[in-house]
Amino acid sequence: MTTMKAVFIDRDGVINKKLNHDYVKEWDEFEFLPGAREGVQLMKDSGFITVVVTNQRCIARGVSTIEKLTEIHARMMGEFLRSGGSIDAVYFCPHDVHEGCACRKPEPGMVLKAVKDFESRGVAIDVENSFFVGDEEKDMLAGKAAGLRTIKIGEGHPLADEQAGSLFDAARLICS
């Protein structure tokens, strides 16, 4: 079995711009943040597995559909490929806050599922030397619960091991 390091990346606020009081429901609402493409490319060039883990309660609330979300993620992945990087997998939680699922961040379920899925394909993720990059407390909590080192985009948080201004800044920390 091959052992590799991974970076688990939150989507909204890390890869793409968050909308004010709304969800990204269509591709034309998706806007890459500065440094996102370059950050993913640097991590891939440095040999990391890259995995997006994102809460998407817009599904539970009926604001969007799994089909729309799948289209957004497919187009996002295509854009990363065109810019020289790639995302190895995307995991999303479609549940609302009150549903109490194990996949919704701050729970580590999506990360744990990804680790298990990669292992079933012959790739052991070196969790101790892997990272979670997010912009909210729930991201730091999920990363810590999964045993990952955490990097917070934006102002620091007590649970964050590091702080960065963009995904590219986080990638430089990770790859240094």
C-alpha cells in the first residue's frame, strides 16, 4: 500500500467566495478566490492528495439539488485541471445543522470517510502529516477531531496550528 500526505480543503470561503446570506446554487455564482487555483497546483506538484470537504445544507433546505451541486463541483474540478492542479475527491454533507449526522463539520465524518475510501484503493493517508485548511471554527474542530494539522484562512483561531491569508499562502506553509 502506498502512503501519501493529504490536504483536506473547505470550499466556501477557501476555494470560492462566500455569498452574503445565500448559498452558491449555480455555477455562475461560483467565484474562485485569489490564490485558490495556484494553491491547489502547488499542493499537487508537491505530491499531496487534495480533497474538498464541504457542508452543503442548501440541499436539506431545498434551496439547491444534489444534481446542481454535482455540476458545480465537476466544473470546479475542471477549472483546477485547466490551471495545472487537480482535486482528487469531493465530499459534501447535505444535512442541516439539527439532523445530527456524523458527516457535518465540526464532526470529522467526511475526512474519515475519505481516509477509508483512499485506503480501499490502496492509498494510506498519513494523517499525522496531513492538513485541514478552512475558514471557520467548525473546520478547525473537524480537522483536529480527525487528527490533522489545521490552517485557518483569515484571522486566527485557538485551534488552528497556522494562519494564512489565502489557499496559496496555506499551500506555501504546507509545502515548505
